[in-house]
Amino acid sequence: MTRTAVPTRVLAVAALALAALAAWLVLRGDGSHGYQLIFQNAGQLVTGDQVQVGGVPVGSITSIDLTNDNLARVKIRVRPPYAPLHEGTTAEIRATSLSGVANRYVALRLGANNRPELLDGATLGTSQTSGIVDVDQLFDTFDPRTRRALQEVVQGSATQFQGASKQLQQAARYFSPALSTTDQLVAKLLQDQPAFQGFLSSAGTTLQALGERAPQLTGLVDRGATAFAATAAEHDQLRKGLAELPGTLRAGQAALDGLLAATPDLRRLVSASSAATPGLEPFLGRLRGLLDASGPALSDLGTALDRRNSTADIVGVTQAIPGWDRQLQPATQHATVALAQLDPILQFIRPYAPDLAASLRTFGQSSANYDANGHYARVGASFGTYSYTGPAPGELVPNTGSTLAGIQTGLLSRCPGAATQPPADGSAPFRDTPAFPCDPTEVPPR
């Protein structure tokens, strides 16, 4: 044995000890908490899959095994500050997308922080968990005719969107936010149903009044079109006028030459008036060009006003204006009533403008993962409220557990700023006025 053999072995043993210590620190020294989740089936989960809260990874699956009654026991570890969990927490198996098989994760819906904490190793039973229904299980419930029809729909959609993938991807970015904001807007409008119904009734009355005068409106449009056509038909005269313009200018030059004899008198006039009108000479120079250019247009205007054998000229249209006023006056009155009834609705919506802007700005962040490039969304269909365990073949039945535990209902009069927990300074929720129609007690739990 050489003299360097012993130090080499010592270094190897020390390295193993350091590796073991590092592994222990990674696995046990991060302050994470362990829990057991009982599912009807494991839903293709594997050890190492993520545990997420609101799309953010907060832990992982450490093991999966069967219970004595053939249920799936999934052990997880959750890192602070999301752990320890509280009573009311539920778990659900989800898929990141439909494009793979081994892409499942466990999504936690956290219980309120004011509820008791769950001890390490605590178990969430089937009443607090829900599995996932795979797409092939759903398709198995269809009869052959339905499956063929679905295949035709898929093939037809592929043909329809062929070559338009970029446009479809751009449209898909705005589809979900548009539905969400539209739903919120409709919900706010329907909170004041009497005013909204009155607005719709007045708008219907206005449209009915306009519909009853459809012949007059049609005549107005036709007369306008005829007047514009008549104006456009005079382009030949305008072209001729422009062609004759050089001769006109030459004649004007000759006339100006004839004024040379009157130049002394004109000079005396200009000299006498120069003190009072210092800017008149440049103005008259520009006015001359304007008058020369206006000659053909004025000629065409005279032609348009002198169409004695037609009622579609400018004079005829002008004569019909008083009749239109009498016909449009009732419609204008209805429109005024409708706008007056719309004003309370707009006054109610105005304080919620920050909430609407915040939802548009941070919608993607509320359910998105996060990596070095920022937030990114993974959207996929999840059918977690039913299981393929019905008494009859191919029958879906609801799960016994509820994935909506802890969700508040009946909050129909929230004040502006009440979409999240109230801050300590009491700045939200708030009322725009003391009589603003909202309930400041409708806030999320702390």
C-alpha cells in the first residue's frame, strides 16, 4: 500500500458523507410538510409529478401505492409558505394539456388561513379529492354513429383552419379574456335589472319608430346617393374648366395690363390706405389665387342647383329636410329617454373601472406557471367532477367529493376593490358615494 492510498480513501468517505448530508438537507431541510391524498384512481400520476397551487409548483409527489380497499394513496410534500395546509383544502388531478399522457399534476385548493392547520402526515379522503376523466373514457360512452360524426367534425375543422394557424393562435389569446370580461360586464348590468329593462324597452321603442319610417329613411338615402352621383357626373365640366383655365389667366393678364393706365391712381390709393391696412396686399395676393381656383367649383355648384327637371338635386333635398325633422323628432325623444335611463348604469359601472383594468392586465398571471421568461399559460380540459364508475356500462356518475369546498356563493353586491382580501389600512372595499348600491361585508375570507 502506498502512502497516498489512505488519504484518498479518507477523501472518498468524506465526499460520500457530504453528498448524504446534501441529500438530507434537500429532502428534509426545506421545511416542507408531508400529506396523504386518497383518490378513486391515480389518474396516470407518477412519482415526481408536481403539486401546484394556482398554477405555481409548490411541491411534488413522493410515492404512490394502493390502500386495502383498492384506492390510490398519493403521498406529497408541500413547501412553505403554502404549508402547513389548513382544513378545507381539497386536491384534484389535472392534465397540463391534451397533447400527452404522462403530463398530470395534483392541484390543491387551499383552505382558509383562519381554519386549523393539518398535521404532518394528515390524510385527505375521497370526499376532499377528485380524480380525472380521460378523454378516451369519455369517447367510450359514445355510440359508433356519434363517434363517426365527431370524427367528421374534427376533420372538417382541420380543413377549415388549414393555413390559418397563426391567425387562430392570435384569436385564441383574446378569447378567454373576452368571455371573462363580457360575463363580468353582463353581471354588473343585470344587477340593476329594472333600469336595464327600461333601457332595452326604450331602445326597442326607438328602433320600432325608425322601422315605421323605413320608406322615408330609404328615400333619404336614395336622394343622398343621387345627389352625390349628380355631383360626380359633373367631372367633365370640371375637366373642361381646368382646360380653359390657361386662356382665362391670359385674358386676366391682358385685363391687368389695361390697368396700367390706372396705376398712378391705384398707387395713391394704396399709399393712403397702407397705414391702416399693412397686411392687405399679401392677403389680396392670396385671395386672387383662391378666386381663380374657385371659379370651376362655383360653376359646377350652379349646375347642381339648376336641375329643374329632377327632385334629386340639392334644392329638392333641402326642401325635404323639414319633413325629416318631423319624422325624426319622436325617435330623438325616445333616444333621450333611453340615454337618461342608461346614466345610472354607467354611474354604477364607473367605480369598477380599476377592477376591470386589473383583470385585463393580470388575467394570465392568476393561473400561469412561471419560468425564466416570465408567465406562461397551459390550458387543458379537465373533467374532474365525474368518475367512470357507474352501475351501468358507459355511465358517468358524479364524485362523492366536492371540488367547490370553501367557495363562497351568493355574493351579488360586492363593492369596488372587494375582489381580494381587505387591506389593513381599510382602503378597500370602498363606496364611491355613501348611497352606492353595494354591500361592503361581501369580501373574500382572510
